[in-house]
Amino acid sequence: MAPGPDLNVTVAIKSFRNGEPIFRDFNVAIAAGSVTAILGPSGIGKSTLLRLIAGIDPVFEGSILIDGTQAKLSPPPGFVFQDPRLLPWLTAFDNVQTAGQEMSGNEARAALARTGMIDSADLFPHQLSGGMQRRVALARAMALNSGLLLLDEPFVSLDRELVEEMHDVLSTLLDQSAPTTLLVTHIAEDAARLADRVLLLAGRPATIVADIALPTPRRQRTASVLENYIALIGASAQRS
């Protein structure tokens, strides 16, 4: 499958309501089909950056280009929020299918199958565990097939066993579909397991203070490689 699009983000200025700048003269290029993790302290602007890219927050000066086209003219990205945001009156299947106006039933079922949720397609959110709800949310995002996947701390509040399970599910999906992916996280291990590149943000306005390559393919990352990557990310964060 062809990789997702390249992404170019230019934010001349983005401010809080009180006028304090979140980003100023912020620029980043994301390679097609890559997985980029974005780390930084709470409130630095990580989630804001994803919302700008998705078009959820259009109030800024600058441009978001997806394969050279303005983002507002491109298909909407798949977006996984910090909470699943499933509609409680819809089944898992319907939550996925309603993500796209022209999504067929077969496409929705395929997305659920890829996240291991096809047997729970007819269940409602209150009948699903937290981990199962996260899988449905991921299926909904992937089912859009836009080639661009935005993940805003998708593992928050899950216990370690479920996080490792979600790492495996997401890693398989990334290998199969190669979407251009931005992963916001506070956890170095999330980045070490999933990302090709790590951007560390700091300061006000936020800037990229470290740009770290993680070249070993995901499936070849031994415990030793992961330990080294986690240490590298941690050391870079301390220096920033």
C-alpha cells in the first residue's frame, strides 16, 4: 500500500485567548508514511498542534499543506482523541461507519476486524471495556483511509497491560497501511516503540528543541534497542 501524504506545517502565530503566543514562526516537515512522536510538558501546545493540522482549530496565521494542498481542501485526517468519544446510542459498527459519509458497511467491518473488534461490532459503548472502546476509536480513525492519522495521547488512563496490547495493535496497523502519523504522548516508551522520529517541544512560544531519529524498524526493536531509545529521549528532554 502506498504511504500516506507528506505534511508541511507553518504557523506564523497561534495564540491563547489572552494573546500569549503558543507558537510563533513554527515550522515542521513530516515525511510521507512516517510516524512522528511529539513530546513536551503539559500545556506546551502538543494537542493544539494536532487540532490545527486537523482543521478543528482554524484560528491561526500560517498554512497546513498535505501533499502540497491546503489541508482544508484535503480529506479529513483520522483523529484519535484522549478519550474514545464514541456516541453512546450507536453500536461499535455504527460508530465506525458514521465517521465517513460514504463509508460502506464492508469498510467499517474491515476496520473493526483490523483492530480485533469485529466480534463486538453490535455492542454499545457501555458494553465495552476501556481498552475495547479505544480499539473502536482507532478503527474509526483508520476507516477514513485519508492516509493521515493524528493520535492525541491515545493510551492515556489505560493500565500497562492494555497499553502494550494497544502498542501491538497500532504497530500492526502502521505496518499494514503506512499512514503519515503524528503521535502526541508524555511517555517516552510510546515513542520508542512506535515512532520513526521524536520531536521535543519546549518554551513559550513552543519550539522544537530536539529532533531525534529512531531508525531501527519497529519489528526489529529488541528490549536493548528500546531501552537505548527511551534513555536517548529522556536525556534529550532533560537537556531541554
